[in-house]
Amino acid sequence: MELFAGPIFNDWYWEPLFRGIFAVPVLVVVAFAVDFAVRRWVRPLEWPLREGLAAGIVLGGTALILGGGLLLESGRFARESRAVARTIDFTAYEPRRLPPPFVLQSAEAGAGAGSPVIHTRYATGSGYAAATQQRQPGGARTPFNGRCVVTGSSVPCREVRTPNGIPVVMAKPYGPSFVDASAVLDGTLVNVRASAVAEPSVLAYFDSLEPVDAGELEFKRDD
């Protein structure tokens, strides 16, 4: 079973940001070349103009590269998620209204092991939560004699019901502050892993879910 960790250094904007930073030395060389060409073949420039020309090339070029990279990367993310969403062969769900303390951070669709997976991440005040949706794998999570079978491993678990009567398998594999909760909704396995989130809030999250057309899913990058 994959250990769920907190926020890591994988935000989508780092690659275009680093690309803009790495372009600065090249732009400095370009600025020197332009300054030399203008003074040699156009006319001599006073220092304020030379400095302004160099700053315009470096700062303007960096802004252009960074802005273009962010735009392209953002568009790529949306295109890839929509392409995966078109292959979803299970009922997709979205909260009709997020219960406290859940605040949406990101939502995307990705290719899982033989099946598309919807990944959603939430801020929860002092904690965090991640939810996944996928077609129910055979025997992936079923209560059996007080144990939970989770991708070949067993952890202690119990079955509880939400206020609306949804059966949810609850486990605490990494200590009392960590909750691993799963429910099967119309053949869709919904899993929530949360840290420092009260169990009633996790159950309220399952009650907030309602089926939506996969083409209507809203995808969002981390802010």
C-alpha cells in the first residue's frame, strides 16, 4: 500500500519557472550582443539607454519565456486530464457541497493500473486529504473477519455507516491521526486518505458526493 505523504516539491509551475531562470544567462549574452550591434552599426548609446535596452531584453525575455511556459503547461494539464476523462468507464462523483474543513486544492484524471483514476486533493486546515476514484478492482478493499484487504496487505479495519447510510470501511494504518476510508458507490471505489481530519468530517465527505458525467468534471491545478 502506498504511503500517503504531505505536500511535496512537485507543483506544476516549477518546470516553467526553472526554464525562465535558466534562460537568464542566455538573455544576458543576447543583451550584450544587441548592445554591441547597436553601438557598432546604428549609433552610440548613452549609459541610461544601454542599461534600459539590456534590462528590457533580459526582463522582457524572461517574462515572455515564463509566461509562455506557464500558459502551455496549464493547457497541457487540462488537455491530458480531459483526454483521460473521456476513457472513464465508471460512475464519476463530485461533492455537491464540500463539508468543513475540506477546501479543494487540485483535481485531475490520470491513467491507473489498467483503469483511469480521478485524483483530488484538499486542504483541511491543519491537515490534508486526498481522494481517489476508480473502477472497483476485484477484492481491492473488502471487510473480512475484522480485517481489511488492501492491495494484498491487511490492516485492521471496521465498517461504519455515514449519516445517509453509506457503508464505509475505516482503517488507521499509520496512527490515530490518519484515516483511510473506502466506499463502493455504484461500482466506483472511492478512497479518502486524510491526516488530522475528524472521522465525522470524512463520513460527511462521502455523503456529499453525487454522480456527474465524466465530461463535466472540473480539473484544477494546485494554487
